[in-house]
Amino acid sequence: MEITFIKRFITTSIGRKAVMAVSGLLLGGFMLVHLAENLLLFKGEAAYNGWVDMLLSNPVTPLLELGLLFLFLAHIITGAWVRVEDFLNAPSGYEARKWQGGRTIGSATMLYTAAAVLAYLAYHMLTFRFTDHSMGFYQMVTYAFRDPVFVAVYVAGSAALALHLSHGMQSAFQTLGVNHPKYTPLIKIGGILVAVAMTGFALISVYYLLGIDIKAAQAGYNVVIIR
Amino acid sequence: MKGSKHFSVTVRAWRQAGPAEPGKMVSYKVKDISPDMSFLEMLDILNDDLLKKGETPITFESDCREGICGSCGLVVNGDVHGPDEHSTVCQLHMRRFSDGDVITVEPWRVKAFPILKDLAVDRSALDRVIAAGGFVSINTGAAADANATPVEKDKAEEAMDAAACIGCGACVTSCPNGAGMLFTGAKISQLALLPQGGPERAKRALSMVAAMDKEGFGNCTNEYECEAVCPKDIKVANIARMNREFLLANLFSKR
Amino acid sequence: MKLDAKIPAGPIEKKWDSHKFNLKLVNPSNRRKYDVLVVGSGLAGASAAASLGELGFNVKVFTLHDSTRRAHSIAAQGGINAAKNYPNDGDSVWRLFHDTVKGGDYRAREANVYRLAQISNQIIDHCAAIGVPFGREYSGLLSNRSFGGAQVSRTFYSRGQTGQQLLLGAYSAMMRQVAAGTVTVLPRREMTDVVLKNGQARGITVRNLLTGELESHSGHAVLLCTGGYANVFNLSTNAGSCNVSAAWAAYKRGAGFANPCFTQIHPTCIPRSGDHQSKLTLMSESLRNDGRVWVPKAKGDKRPPQDIPEAERDYYLERRYPAFGNLVPRDIASRAAKTVADSGYGVGPSSQAVYLDFRDSIKRKGENKIKDEYGNLFDMYYQITDENAYKSPMRIYPAPHYSMGGLWVDYNLMTTVPGLFALGEANFSDHGANRLGASALMQGLADGFFVAPSTVSGYLGANKFEAVSTGEKEFTDSSKQVQDRVNRLLAVKGKKTPAELHRQLGNVMWNDVGMGRSEATLKKALKKIPEIREEFWKNVAISGADKDFNQTLEKAMKVADFMEFSELLVKDALERNESCGGHFREESCTPEGEAKRDDANFSHAAVWEYQGEGKEAALHKEALTFENIKMAERSYK
């Protein structure tokens, strides 16, 4: 069986980047869907919990979760590989060194925003996924969003994600060879829009932080918050 | 021809006696500089001074001094090929500087281009990438009439844009990761855009990328510093095309 | 020295074909047993290496650059001629042949020039096939432009970077052979000597420029593709490393040197701005398609050019040469510029310049069209002069550019030393006394891609070769001689840098042996050159070690050879008491000041033979006969 081509996706610079780009684009798509899910919070407890129940009762969901895990791993492993290799090989020793206009804050901080997003993800998983869901998902989420520290982590995480995607989205298209004078400007704008959309996660949490809901406040927090 | 007042600068240049020797920055005063002088002519004057004092002149490479041979390459005050946009350092003129300036002059510092001496580096990795497939395999004498194969004018122009690469290595140097993607992408693009390069497209993309990786160039993180400094204004669209050529070849060719 | 040009018999159209048929072949399976040493990797060297490699010979390529792609062919801007007649304007092999012989002022060998014109079409076919991005029309077919010295459009081009694209094409063909294992490239090697055994060229001595070590390489044939010697003038359009050293070493080993006084001064270069100048930059001749050359009608008119009204401008080329106008050949345009500047009409701070004005073309075609065609040249002009040539005219002045003279070769491109070939600008070539624009690229590639593969094979097939090893006396003696010279240079420990001494020599060459030469100036130069040479050997400053990457030593070795070679050039110029092409003897001109040939006495190639150090070179002559073209006064009026 011919497997060289699969190997090339792991061993060559462009193959690895393609894996990183495809997984990144799919994860970006997932983030948009996830944001839409979060918007259901505004429709109220019934709508939100109904959606979550549908997901949990659907036999396909674990498979999707597994797929998501695979995407994350693929993205993290190839990304780390590329970046660590570059970090070790980066030109060094200059007394003076200027960037000449190509670099952006987003592109220059990819490694750091990636680390921040990973931490954000871990925090998110521990607080919402691997925890006691007995109080109901809507309650759990909206209560969490009333903890200023929790929201601060959320805002920081979303900002890192937005910065990450501000470079990552258009970069993924370039890596996959999609570059055309007609479409590339649109792709770049689209990428920025997706990045900006990521601040939606933060905005929702801030909305609940600033909102006054006595009932929830009296009930106190019953989710484990890792600080 | 504007301005004729002569002035002085201090050059801080990287001195390194050999590939394995330690190096350091050394300062030199250079006097009586005309604004019409090219930057390399200023270094010539410095070197002649050093020579007369019995010191060893600074080794740096240059040849045509009209921006086409690709021999020269310095990092001037942190700028690859100096502060002028899309230019080689031999085309930089002293009118860009003023009296009393301190100018740092450093070599390409890239893993794939080891320093040989002072400001001269070894860029032979670029030749090895070309040898891996940057050609069309037609023997001399085997070609049909040149006009038997029409080439869409826009495509021919785009191929020429890519082919304008002078192999100076500025793209590698400007890259935060020391990647050789713009160089390799330009050659793959040129030959992918022309029908003449068609029969070997898949093979070329796979083998040139493999050769590039082997030479120790870094990965591309799409930051486009290369495009910003390229003396011939070669576009990163060529890197995208290389990616496309490579991925399509990997997925759909028999190789 | 016996000069046998080995011109094949028969009608000129058939000579090359019948010669190829008569040449001996080497069996394909035996070819890899032959080592061919190619020195230089420009158009001629790279293309020869590629095609000899394709045939299966074992080729070694030596270049003084870090990469073979940097050879100075890369700087050629305008284009490459071919007799394709795609524009249907009446071109033919015969017309290209005719124009080239006439352009060279009837001082080239007819049979060679005809072959060059024949091969020209194949070059375009091959280069297009290997991916050279030539300029094209919307039809997708190749585009042509016109060049000086021709009334047809036969010049193929890749923007203003034709040399670059052709060189990279030849380079890529060669790199393909590197991958195939038939060609080995040895970069950063300067050839310092040719090694002869039993009268045959059997190897070379090279200096490894990184380590300073001398290396011996043996082979069955040696091809010198080492370019021209215009840097003998110090300031020229040539790159810094262009030199005469390899050709000079060959000359000292018995190769005849032909017509050294035939040098080309290119009319459109950016004028020098001061003593610091390290090189002069060419502005492609193609600019003369759209630029009009003029000077003010009043002497010493220092007004900005825009302020000088039409009636007060002298478009002297259009006035003097109405038929060709701004597109007269280079030698004529250069001399005309010198004449007006010397008469006090020069412009710019130095008054050693004339205007090349695009105002009318910009008005007619629009700035964008001009930008499309010459944008890179206008950018280059701006970078060097800080002036915008879209707004005010360029200032240009002639500068040494090309050497038509070189090692004498026969029809096989073999020098007078068996097994030692010279290709491209290094040979005395097909351009006679003046090269037409866009013909150098054509000749370099014709020699390398098409002529040498046949004739070198023919030589290898027809001769017997003793085994040689680089340990033999001939090789060790050669290395010792080179090392002695290096040691002598390093022992001088003087005060003047090689660059200063080169400038001194260049000034003499430019002032006394430049665009106008007379017996008086030449004799003056013959007196000054030995003095400068003596000073060089007494007072040259070289620091650093021999066994090291030592650029000062490299430069000094080149200058040392120029110090000797320049004298031969002047002697040749003195000997040739006629004006022809780029060689203008002030004693020999028409009443209107045009060059006047003396066919009765000088219809020959002057070939100089080395007689040993300190001895006068011996002059031999190869008579040039013209059976197919009638010699006439060269008129572009």
C-alpha cells in the first residue's frame, strides 16, 4: 500500500502545515457553531437546555466529540511541531533587527495566543465539561458568568482566540494554496470577521456579569470553579 | 546629484575571521562620504582605509552592483538589504544617511546560510534546491518552434514576476523562521505557470519541497516579511501556488 | 603559431551542416570516460556544461562566484536576436548574418557569423522550451522589439532582464545535469593556469577562494567561458569580478590573443558621479527605441532640461543619421556623444553627459506604457541618481561595456592550443570590431548550447589521450608558478590598494585608449602602463593571509593581469592604424568625422603570440575574406 503520501503530511514542512491549516479551519468553523449555541442563552433556559439535551441524547455526539478531540490534537501537535522547530532555528544574534511590514501582532504572537487558548480550553473543559451537571446547563453557565474572575479568564481567552484567528484564518487559506488577487482580500476580511466574532464569547459572559439576576445570586454558585 | 556636502558616519560591522571563529561587532569611523556614493562604495572606502593601516578589510560579497546578480546582502541597521523598499543593498545610496549616523552592518544570520567570514555567508543551499527540480527536462536541440506553444500573456507575465528572483536569500533572512519558501515557491510557480513546465509539475513540487526541507530552512508561518523585503517584489502568492502544487501532487499524482 | 581557421569548404549555407557531419563522434557509452573542464558559468559556460552533460560527458564547472547563477551574463538587459521573422518585416538568416557582419565593420569571420545567424532560431526554441519567460503578445506568441543597428524587429526579450532569464535558463539546464550526475559544479574557484601536456590542454590550476588552496584538475578538454576584459578600463558596466586572468593565463600558455583593441563603449550608461565610483550602470539600449538623445544647441547651457525649448535642442543623432536616428549602432552613438561633450555641449554637473529624453514617448504612449516596458530601468536610474526620469530626461554617457577581442579560435572554437576552447565573450568572436545590441546573448548561447557540443565531441573523438594524473610534473609546476606569483604579491607590502592602482590604470586606458585613440595617445599609454605596473609590483598593499578567504588578494591578482594585458591592448590599437567599429583612430576618419576603415591593410584579425616574460609579443594575421558580403563603407545615414 502506498503510504508515502500520508507520511508527507507529517514529515514535510508543507504537509504538516496543511494538516494544521485544515484542522484550524474546521476548529474555526466549530467555534462559530459553538458561538451560535451560546447565543441560545438569550432565548432562555428552555431553549438552551433543550438544545443541550438534544445533543446529549444524540448517539452521534460522542463521535463528534471524538472528531473534535482529533482536530484539536492534530492542530496542537502540528502547530507545536512547526513552531518549536522554528523557535529553535530562528535567526538569532542580531544586534539590530527590524520587521519590514509583513508581521502583524496576530502573526507574531501565534505561539503565545495558542498557549493561552489551550489554557482557556482546559479551564473551560474543567468548569463545564468534566463537572457535575445536575443543576442544569443553563443555570451552570449563567451562574459561572457572574463570577468576575471566571469572566476575566473568559475575556482574556476570547481575546487570545480572536488574535490567534486574526492571523490563523487567512494563513490557513494561504497554506492550502488559496491565494488569488480577486479572493484573497475577501478571505482576509472574512478571517478578521471570524476573529472579531470570537469576542462574542467574552461579550456574552460580560453581559451576564453585568446583568442583575437576584435569584441566581441568592442561589450561590454550585459549580466548581478552578482559579 | 542632489546635495554635495560630504559627511562622516560610524560603521558597526560584524567581524568574524572564519566559519568556526567567534565574531563580534567592531566600530569604524568613515569620513568624507558623498551622498552620491553607494553604500557598498562607502564600505570600499572603509576597506581601503583598513588596508592602508595594515588591517584586514571587511569581507563582504558583491559583484554586479546593479541589483541583479544577487551576490550582495547585508542587514543594515536591522533592515534586510537596507532601508529602501524592494532594493538590494548595492542600490542603497548614502543620501539615505546623515552626518554622525551609526550604521550597524550585519550578515545574513540564518541556519541554512552559515557565515564564512565577516559579512559573507554560504548560500549554496539555494543551488541544491534548484538542482532538485527547478528545471524543464528538455535536451538541447529537442525543442519545437518556440511559437508552437502559445502562452497566455497574463500567465507569461506572472511567470516572469516569479522568475525575476535573484537568489540573494533576503527572503530567508527576513523570515522570522529562516524559511526558504519564497525562493522555492518562485521557481515552482514560474514553471507551473508555463505550459513548458507542465509535464514535470508534480514531480518538481514534491522533490523541490523535499530538498528545501532537507537544507534546514524553517517553516512558513505566512507572515509575509519575505514579500516586504524582496528586492524583486516577488509575491507570497507564489508560496500559495507552491503549497497548492505540492498538496495536489501529494494527493493526486502517482508519486 | 599557425592560424588555421578550419573553415569548412562549400557554400556558406552548407558549411555548418557538412562540418557537423565530418566531425568525429564519441560513442554514447564512452562519453562518461571523457572529462571536460568548463571554466566560467555564464551563458556560454552554463549552456556548454548543460549540453555536454546531456550528451553524457563528465563535466566539471568552475566559477569564481558562490553560485553559478551569478555570472555577469545575468546583467544583460535588452534582449537576444534571432532571425525568426515572426513580425514579417523581412528578416532572414541572411539578413541577420549581413547585419552582424556590417555591424562588426567587416572584421569578423563570415563563416562563423553565418553559423551564428543559423543557430539563432534554435536558441529561441530551446530557451522557450526550458521555461524562459519571454515577453509575449496577447495571442500568446513571442514578442519582438527593435535594437540598434537593425531595421527589423528581431530581438526577443524578458522585460529588461533578458540576460538574467537566459542565464537562469542555462543554469537550470545545468543544474538538471548536476542532479543527473554528469556535471559537478565547483564554485568559488578562480582559474589561475592552464596545464598542458604533450602540447594538449589537459587540465587547469585553480585557487579555492575560500581556503586559498591551489587545486589541480585534469581533463581531456578545457573550455574557457570566462567573459570579457572591459574592466581593464577600471570603470565599466562589467561586474567587479569580471577579469582577463583566465584568458591571460591561456595566452601565456600559447593561446593566441586576437584583436584586444576591439572594445565596445556602450552609449547609454549613467554618468560617473565621483572618484568613489566602483562601477558604471548601463541603461539598456532598448531605451533608445523610445528615448530621444539630445544636447542644448548652446554651449554650456546650464538651464534645467525642461526649460530648454524645442528649438534650442539638438537631437544630434536624428540630425546626423536620419535613417537610423536614435537607433544607430553603439560605437556610432558613443562617439557622437563624446563629440558633442568634447565640443562643450555636454550636460549635467560634469558636462560629460547627454540627455535621453522620454517626454515625447510619454506624451504619445502614456506614462503607464513606458513604465510597463522600462519600469525597472527608470527605478534603477532613480535609485542611483535620485532623479525621476518620467519628469526630466535621463543623463547618459558612454562607458566600456564589452570586449569583441579575445582568445583567437578556429571554426571549432578551439584556440591555438589543442584541447583549449574559448566560448562566448572570452573568444574573439563573431562580432568583428563592434557588437550589435542583443547579439552577445545570442553568441554565448550559440557557442555553448550548439557549437561546442559538436566541436568538443569532434575533438575528443578524433584524438588520442594519454592518461594524466594531477600528481604529474606539469601540474605541480603550474601550481608552483601560481604560488610563486601569490607569494610575490604578498611580499610587496606596499601602501597603495589594488583598487587605487586599478583606478590609475583605468584612467590611462579611458583617457588615452578609450573612445578616441591616436598614435600620440597610444604611445603615451605605452609609456605610462609599464610605470604603473612597476609601481603596482613595488607598492601594492595586500593584507591577510594567502590560505584564507582574502578578497584583497583576489583583486590584486586580477589587477596584476590587467597591468600586463593592457599593454597588449594598446599595442594592438597602435598597430591597427585604421578606424573600424569600436576602434576609432583619430588619424583615420572621413571628412564628416566618421570612422574610416582601411581594408587594403587591415582586413585581418590581429593575433598576438606570447614570447615569454619581458619579450615583445609576436603578431600574426588571419586574413578575413568576404565572399558573400560586399564590403562597403558602413553608413547609417
